[in-house]
Amino acid sequence: MIFCNRTTFFILGYAAEHHPKLIRLIDAAGHEIGTHGGSVAKIIFLYFRL
């Protein structure tokens, strides 16, 4: 049985910089790629500021 599911991957900016081949594979497989910001530290900082 073959499945043709697509999904959206939210990738941290630094992860995309360090793993560009993986990002290209995800894109080539037809998935969507969204950015999740530059780093986890920035996300945590914004959470606690709210």
C-alpha cells in the first residue's frame, strides 16, 4: 500500500542552515516548509514577555 500524504514542516532557522540537504529533500517530496523563527531561545523569550 502506498500513501501520498503531504504535510507542513515548521523548521527553526538555525536547523535549516545546518541541514540544507534535509530541507531540499522535504521540499522535493512535495511537503510545505514553514519557518518557526531563528532559534528556540528567541521563542522562549517572546513567550515569557507576553
